[in-house]
Amino acid sequence: MDPSARTALSALPPRPDFAQTYDAWFGYVWRMLRRLGVREAEIADATQEVFITVHRRLADFDPR
């Protein structure tokens, strides 16, 4: 696991709300999308798509 992901995980309470999740994971998601080859012009949109999914599925999210 990426060290920044471990840091993000350790910063989250057991049941984070969306704002906490977004703040903790935004940088990691952005970097991973870039590393996965998403074009620079599309990273913002792809990041938004990730967090739309997170928002929909937050009740199922297990931060472990």
C-alpha cells in the first residue's frame, strides 16, 4: 500500500463523513489517476467521478 494511503487511513475516524473522506483521500486519488495514465486535462473530471462514487457508497466504505 502506498505510504500516503496509510497516512490517509490513519487520519480517518471509524465512520468518516464525506468531507473527512474527501480531505483524507483527495491527494492520493489525484496522484494515482496520474500514475495510471489519465491525461492531465482529464484528472479533475476523473477525480470527481471517483468521489461521486464514494459519496454514493459511503455507507459501505470500510476505511481499513
